[in-house]
Amino acid sequence: MANATATENLNKDVQMNKEDIKKLMRPYMAAKIYPVSDIAPLDRFYIKQFNVREMTIYFQRCAEFTENNADGLASIREKALMIVDSAGNPIFNPDDREDVEFLANLPITIMNQIVSIFWSVNGDDGLKKLLAAKNS
């Protein structure tokens, strides 16, 4: 009897319709913004957890930067895409030479912190953080 109940629940889960699945996923779709911590002057810099579309655009732009890297600053342009304000809006424009030069002159420890947070939020650890926040 217990096995029948487990099987019924499994079948019920399998038979979820698209709207049920969307309803379950919506709480995970809200933009998450994380501060660049431990660096006092950067307490107004944030990293956004990208959705699939944003990450696709990020990788497309990175490929563009690599293809057109005559000035050797492609990796700095990539980092410009990582930094946002508290509302999730980009602070730096990777196509603006002044912005790119500013970022290129940051101390490496600051840039490493930005990159570390970006990938902790947008890599495998980001999903763990999202699930932990949802379950708390």
C-alpha cells in the first residue's frame, strides 16, 4: 500500500502541466543582486545573478571582445559586464574606453574579488545560494 502511494505521487509529479511547472519556477526567476563585500570603497558595487538570456548575452559579448582585442583589454571589458548598481543596472560600459581604462587600473585584489563573487553567484555555487535563500 505504501508503495502504491509513492507511485501515485510520482505519477502525479510527472503529470504536472506547463503552468504548474512555471508556477514552481517563478520564485527562482526574480533577479538576485549581491554586494561586492569586504572592500569598503566598493560597497555600492553589486553583482547580479544572471538569467539564461543574460548569461548568453554575456558570453556573446565576451566572444566579441576576444575577436576585437587589438588593445589587449578584452578581459577588462568582460569584467565591466559583471558590475551593476543596487537595481541591477550596469555601472560601466565595456564599449567606453574611459570606463575600460578605469577598470584596468583597479588593484588586482579588487578585481579578483569582483570576479570571485560573479562566478560564485553565476556558477554552480549560485544555484546553491539561490536554493538556500529560497528555503530559509
